[in-house]
Amino acid sequence: MKCCFIRQAVLCLLLSLVQVGGHAQRNVFITHEGSPETSSLVLNVDGIDFHDGIAAFRSGDKVKEMSVGVGDVMGWKEMDSRRSQVIPESLQPLFDFEVAFMSYDRALASVAEAEVTDENDSRYDDFVDHSSWLHQVTVTFGGSEAVVEDNDGCVEAVIEGNHVVINSECAGVEYRLRGKSDDGSLKLYGGKKAKLVLDGVELTNPKGAAINNQCKKRLFLVLNEGTVNRLSDGVEYEKYPGEDQRGCFFSEGQVCVSGSGCLFIDGYHKNGMASDDYLHVISGFVQVVTHAVKGDAVKAKSRFEMGGGVLQVLAEGDAAKGVKTDSLITINGGKLTVIVTGDAVWEDEEQDYSSACGLKCDRTLTLNGGEIRVCATGSAGKGMSAGTDNKTGNDVVIDGAQIFVRTAGQR
């Protein structure tokens, strides 16, 4: 971990906070741009003042001044021979962790968020078993044309090859997707909530979203036990007037993910998985990769919530975000792994840089439980970022979560 400062402006300061001898030490480790083979270590720092290329390190009544340049790096270097002077040996294991996608995490897919049984709880309606599903529709992709089986006659389907558009005003419809197509998609219209079961389906849509839910009601996305499901899109989308399709998996309404199967999403156009409302992960294994500049692997306009299961996210584009909302992020359980690798991008309109970020919300970030691992490797990349929420006064709330964050790259 390391961080830099710009003289007379902003100090992005990483002080190693360690407990030594019963009191908190803030030890600053400095690598000098002009002579990177040398280093400086300043112990017990209470604060730093900058003026005319000089950093004044305050420690109690003492002040130590040092000439610094805009390229100097402050923090600690993990492999440096003097690392033990910054972090005591007993605490070094706390900093020796990896942020990587682990295949054995699939076993955690069935570890679900505790079911909410209080009907007055706002999350009660997010659990699929709290709704009734009276009608079953099966869509099987493959061959020259997809097949839609609707024994109740409650949907209208338009089929062009393996591209399927379904419209239904029936309540309690369960859609089950199976089969494989490298030129296929599903689009849903309707005014009622629906259940969408992925039962071993692989879809690539070269000209749009692989799954596009245009209904603004709740969509229950169920990953069937023992199945592996894959979705991918193209770089360019065909446009439909008056309709959004912001990513490989897109929904106008809320999305509630459950089940114990696996879903892999590969997004090339913009976002990987997106909702114009909120997204709630209850269980299941979901891996989302996005490649677009300024794209978001997971984007929820209203809020993102996770209480169980596994979510693995990789955002490769410059200024891309791993998990992004315009409002709230709340993690109560499960395992979330986020890796962002893109560099910062200059924004002419804002006259500032937009950088990649693992978790980004415009209001409050709440981490109540679960295991959260974030790595940002590009220039100016951030692990987590929360906006200013003047309504509550709290931007970041942490209570019980296991949090591991790594940042690397240049300033």
C-alpha cells in the first residue's frame, strides 16, 4: 500500500497505525523520487504541514522538517527491508492477504441470507418463496430457433431465431431458461413481478443485452442448483427508442438474486449487470466481468444490497467501477471480491480525473457483515468511496464486516 501527495494541495496519506507499547503510533515511510534506493522513516507522527516543498512532521512538541517532492511516496512498502520498523512483526500477518477470485468460493453459493419473516420488513418481498408462481413458461435456446413452452397460454412470444421477446400481464409467471446460443437473447415486457430461473443457459447477444427485463416490477433471478449459466453481449448495441439496455443483464425493476447455482456475466458494451432500481443478492454464485471504459461491472441505480452468497467482480476498463450505485451500498453477509484494474481518465467537463473504484456509492456505504475483498491496481484507483450524505451525516458505517483492501498504481 502506498500513497502520494501534491505539494501545497492534497495529501493522500497512508499512515501505518499500529499499537506499540500501549499507544497508537503513526509511522510514515517515505521513498524519494530522486533517489528511490534511499528511504526515510519518521515515527510517532501526529500531523504533517506543507509549505514551499517542506513537510513538517509534528510529534508532540517536536517538529521535524524534510524536503519533499511531488513524486515522493508516503506509506510503507511491503517488501522493503525496513518494513518491520513500520509494522511490528506480530501485526504483519494482518497485511499479508490476497484479493483474487477463488474457485472454491462456489461452495458458498448456498450460504443464503437469513430469511426475513416479518412482513413489515422492507426486505420481506425480496424473498422468492414469499410469492406464488402459478404459471410456468420454459424457453429453450439452440438450433435454428428457440422454443417457448407455455401450457397456460398466459404469454405472447415473438421468436426470431434464438432472440425471444415475451409479453405477459399474468401474475405469478415463472420463466425457465435452458440451452445455448451464440446469437440469442431474452426480452421481457409486462406489468407484474416475475420469476426467472436460469437452468443451464448460455447466451451471447452480439447486438444487445443477453437478458433485458423491461418490466419495472420486481424480478426474482434464481440460479438453479447445480447449474452453470453464462451471459455475454457485444461491444455495440442496436438502439430501441424509449428503451434502456444498460448492460449484458439489464432490468428496469428490482432484481433479487437467489438459488445455489452459478452465473457468469461477460460485459463488453458498458455494464455487466445493471438495474434501474435496486439489486439484492441473497444467495448464489455470480461472477461479473466488464471491459468497457467507464463501465460498471454491477450497477444499481437505487441501491445495492448483499446478504449472502458470493459475488466476484472484475472491472478492466479505465475509470470503471466494480459495484456502483447512485445511492446506497449495504453489505450484511456473503463474500464479495472486487478487482478493478483501469487507470484514471481526465474529464474535460468536470476538469478533474475520474478514477476506477471497487465500491462506489453516492450516499452511505454500510458494511455490517460478510467478507469484503477489494483491489484497485490502476493509477489513482480507489478501494471504496462514499459520497456525502447530508441527510444522515454518515458516509461510511462499519460494524462486523471483514474488510481487506489493497491499492497500487501511481497517483
